[in-house]
Amino acid sequence: QVNGWERPNYFGPLDASDSFDHDSRSFRRGAWWQHAVDEAKAIRETAGLIDATAFTKHMVKGPGATAFLDWFTCNKLPSVGRINLTYALTPAGTTRTEYTIVRTGENEYYLVSAGAWTDYDADYLRKCAEDKAEEFGYIEIQNVTTQYGVFAIAGPKSRDVLKEIIKDADPETVLSNKRFPWLTSRKIELGMCPVHAIRVAYTGELGWELHHPIEIQNYLFDQLVPALEKHGGKLVGARAQNWLRQEKSYRAFGNELGRDATPLEADLPRFVDLSKEFQGKDAMEKIGVRFKCVTLLIDGPSDADPWGKEALLDLNGTKVGRLTSGGYSVAFEKQIGLGYVPNELAVPGTKLQVKIMGALWNAEVTVDSPYDPKNEKIRIDG
């Protein structure tokens, strides 16, 4: 569970024997592992449906909203109907929160952040808005986390799945790149359910987040599942999603992102607009880049995967860093992880070692987003 929200790690067999260990607490691969692999492959090959309702969700609006968010976050604000990824910094210059910002009006924004940090994000957002109200004008903050459910659908056939149930004068083109480009949002209707759809996917495949009124979530689920199964898709849990986002080098708040590193140290300069002023900017620049986040492909054991926090060593056996995330890559058929290393080691091709289950295993720093580095799959038309 995440902050009180139940969230499946994987979907096991309905006909499992009494000996099937659903609750394996081992660091080794349990009975769940193959099911998570199959779910990850479904997203890479067909389509998968993920319950992302646990996301924290805020509405920010009012005459001071735009000026406030421009100061509060480090990236450019999106234009109306578009989205961006951005960060709120601490006064010390490190990462306080990661936000997906959807601009729904001239001074209206929908903010989505990690589900485990609802109260943490709400408290900071409100306090900063109150402190800046006199400078920027009235800012209204609404925590709407419990008002909206979220399903994330992703995979090369996700567009075909949604076409089965979407209501539009031209359902064949409503989800095309021309009418619904990547990194935009719009209102659609799935069956009889109004949906605020956002074209983005945390797995690196073609996909949408489907934000909808929580009271009709069961109805929407009942519409989506038959369409998903018709196209060979699967329900997907958190473990498969976590593996897939590492293949795309997508950082996760609480793992790669947090108070001990800046967005620049997380190697995310494309989401930092240094041409503007924002909270924590001066401190971030003063810190500089002490170390960097990298993605590693690992030749690990046959019965275990890294989970995060494993030690990284150079070839002389000196500890040089740590993994912040780990798992199994279905695309590369080996272990994968993200972690922090000194700047001089943050170069693709650097050979390191990672300690898993008491033994050292070879690892190599790879390019950022080793799976589909040009983002061609996520932008595919249809």
C-alpha cells in the first residue's frame, strides 16, 4: 500500500495452489517474479493497465497562480493544454518534490506528484503559497487526491484499446498525434465516463494517464478490461512498472530524487530553466554537481535482482556509490539499476561492480534511457 492506497505489486494466478507464495519476503526472486516479467513484456509488446490512483493531486488556481508556480518550480510552465515535468526545490537547493504540471487554464493548474507524499506535498505547497500571496496575489490550493482515480494505459496497442470504448465523432483519429500530441492533455469520454486524459507514460511506451471521477472508477475499469484483453493486454502491477521506468532512466522521488541531491546532480538539466529565478536556484548553483545519477546494466545472479541501496564499487574494490533503484530488465534480459557515482565515473562504458546477495557482480554505466533513447515508441502515431 502507498499512503493508505492499496496498490498491487503484481497479478498472480487465480488458480494458484495453496503452496504458491504470494507473500514472499525473500530478497531472491519469489513466485511472483515470472508474473511481473510477463506484465512488463505485455507493456513492451501489447498493452498494460496500471492503477495509478495513489498519485497526489492538487489544483492550483487564482490570479497569483502562474507567478507563484513559476517561482515555486524550476522548469518553464507549460502552455494551456500542455504538460511538463518539473521540480520544487528546498531552500538549500535540493529536490523537495517532483511534479507533473498540467495547465488547464490561464491561471489554473493540475499538479500530480508521488502518492507516498500527499501530506508532505500539501503542507509545503500551502505554506509557500501563503508566504507568497502578498507578492503574487491570491492563490487557491485544493488537495483533490481522493476525488480522482487514475488508470495508466501503456503499450504499442494502448491506442487500439482506447478506440474500442472512446466516444467521438471520429474515433479513429481522436487519439492520433495530430489531435492528441505527446505531452498534451484533453478531455475525452470513455463509455459514459468523463476522463481528463494526459498523453504521458511512466514506462516509455505509447500511453495515457486517465484521470477520472473516483465514484465511477469501477465502471471505467469494467469498460477498459474487456478492451484490453481483446488486444492481448494485461493488468500490470507496481513491480513491472518499476522495472520498465528504469529502462527509460526515469527517476523516482524517494529513490533518485530527494533532499540529498539537486536536479542537476540527478542529471536532469533539461527540466531546469536557469534563465529564470526560482526557489532554491542560488543554493543549487552554489552546490554545483558533486556526483551524478546514472543507469547501469548488471550481469547479476540468476535468482536475484537488486532492489536499491546496494553498494557500487570500482574495479579496485573501493566503494564509490550506491544504487538507488534496481530490478530486472525485460528489454536487455539482465538486471538494471539507477544510482549515484562520482562525476568522473558517470560516463557510458564505465565498468563497476555491484554487491548483490553478498557477492560482487559486473555492472556497466549505460547511456541515459537505454531503451528507446530517441523516444520514438512513446510518440508513435496511429
